Amino acid sequence: MIAFVALRDGFTAGDNELLELARNRIADYKAPERILFLPVLTKGLTGKVQRRDLRTIALVSLEIELTVSA
């Protein structure tokens, strides 16, 4: 599972910090394995986050990871 995070201006957080926070507050099977930081979360006309865009970003990120490690 991947968590997508867009920090507000002036705030900072590391992936390890957020992963530990998630593991302490929610069940282990619900905690994300990876965190991807984005400048903004794209939203549609109704203000909802565009999950299809997030899926595409996750797939591209995974492809880049696989090509770098190969």
C-alpha cells in the first residue's frame, strides 16, 4: 500500500517519521509500505482527490524504481 502526501507550506516531515506515526496509530495491515511526496494532490471539480492520477503516479514511480534497480 502506498500513501500519497502533499505537505502544506511551511511544514516538513520525513517518510520514516510518517511511517512510524501510521504504524503507531493504525493496524499493521493498514499501514502504508511506502510514502510518495507530491507537491499537490490533484482534485476534480467537486474537490475530490483524483485517484486515477494517483494510480498513474504510483505505476510510474514503480517503473522508475524497477529500472534503476535492474
